Amino acid sequence: MTKKLLCCCFWICCIASTTFSQATPLEVTLQNQYEGAVKEATVTVLSNGSTATTDKKGNVLLNAGSADLIRIDLKGYDTVAVSLSGIEKNNVLKVKKNFTWVDLLTPMFYIINGGLWLILFIIFAETGLFAGFFLPGDSLLFVAGIYNHELVASVFPFIQNDYIQLLVLWMLISLAGIVGNTIGYWFGHKVGPAMYSWKDNLLFKQKYLQEAHEFYEKHGGGAIIIARFLPIVRTFAPIVAGIVQMDKKKFSFYNIVGCIAWVFTMLVAGHFLQKWILSQFDFNLKEHLEVIVVGIVLVTTAPVFIKLFFGKKKKS
């Protein structure tokens, strides 16, 4: 009896060992909450102690089951155990990245943490408040165009049509930008007259104020529209327009035209470019948002730096 029991135990162990050795590794893509790839991270399966390293796209093969716990060892990430049962479609597993101040320059930070309402405030603040110049306006709108369904559906769940969602997003963000510019103009208009009596100092020169006045008299409308497409410049353009006492009706007209054109361009570019590239090349822009954001920043800031450096050479 004892001999038969030992034989049974032996065969059970052999079968279990064979099954474990032939188990198919689990392929997982690790992403942080901003949908960025968790690159070159060490992943430990807590049940058996096996380890693996993610590649540059966040992909990794794990010797684990779908109910196992894993630990991510990478600077800036939460090392609390994560369950593989949380895997989403396409085998994507979200892990938490700890907050850093650099996240404020990431569009997905605002979309994840505040949604539509926070985006509206960001667009307002970027043009209505002095402190808003560092906010990612262009890239935020581009990414908002990609995620227009999630943003609008979270506030207006009864709107399901893709084009109507994009229209609603366009109208709301345009309104926020128009109001922001108007506040900036109003502030400059109130402060402006007193500035003409200010004495020159390290940060202020009367000749710059006079030059700005002449520039807006000659190119005022075009300046307001073009400024919308230039980071930092769009923050101060309405304030300067108010300081130099630009005509209110003229400013209001070009403010509305410029804001509508800017928001439309960025939203439509993000929304339809994502769809077209995905259908034509099977390339998902959502998986490469970091590269897109850097590209948009370079394209939109290039004219400012070109004018800054080459304009000085030409003047000298």
C-alpha cells in the first residue's frame, strides 16, 4: 500500500513538473497611467521569483499566470505588487508612475487627472493668466483630438456620434480660449495707460512699448491670429494688445477668428491623423504620444527662435 502511494506521488510530481516546464510565457505590455511605455524595467514574478526586462516598447515575456502578482523595479515607479489580472485589451497592464513636475508638460496628465473640465481651464489659463505660458496648449489640443470620444462621453454620455463629439469639443475649447484672451486684453487695457509713465529699468523699456504699439497698429489683427499658434507668445499677445490700447472691436473679431482656427486645426489634426495613420500603416499614435508632443513643440516654437536669432543678426 505504501509502495503504491509513493508511486502515485511520484507520477503526480512528474506530471506537474512537465506541465510547468511546458507552460507558455505570458506576453504583457507595461504602460504607465499616461499610456507611456515602461521601458527597460525589471519585472519580478512574486510567486516563483523569475525576472524579466521590458524592451523599449514596454513588452515583456513573463513566466507567470494571469492571476500572479508582479513587482516593477524602475526609478520613478510605484514598487507595490501589481496583479496580472488587471490586464486590459491587447495585453496591456497599467502601472503607476510617481508624480514629477515634468508631468505638468505632459498632455495626458491633464486628460487623465481632470478630463474635459481641466482642459478648458488650461486653455483659458494659457491666454488669460500670466502663469499659464508654460502649459502645453498645442500638444494638449492635438492629444485631445485623439481622445475626443473619451473626453466628451465622460461629461455628455448621451452624445455618441463621433463628429458631434468633435464639434462639441471644438466649441467648448474655443469659448475657453476666447474668454481667456479677453481677460488678458482687459488686464492689459487697465494697466496700460499707467505704463506710459513708467521709467526705464532692467525689465521695462519705453521704446519697447512704443514699438509694440506701432506693431499692433500696423499688423494688429494678423498678430492676434498668428500668436494663437505660437507657444508663450499667445500668453502675452492679448495683454500687450490691451496695453497699447488696441481697438476693442478689432481685437474681439481677430480674437474669435484666431481662437476658432487654432482649436479647429489642432483638434482635427489629432483626430483624423490618428485614424488615417492607423488605417493606412497600422501605427497607433496613442502608443507614441511622447514623440508627437516633442515634435509639436519643436514645430510650433521653431518660428519664435528663428525670428529671435536671425532677426538680431539682420538688425545688426
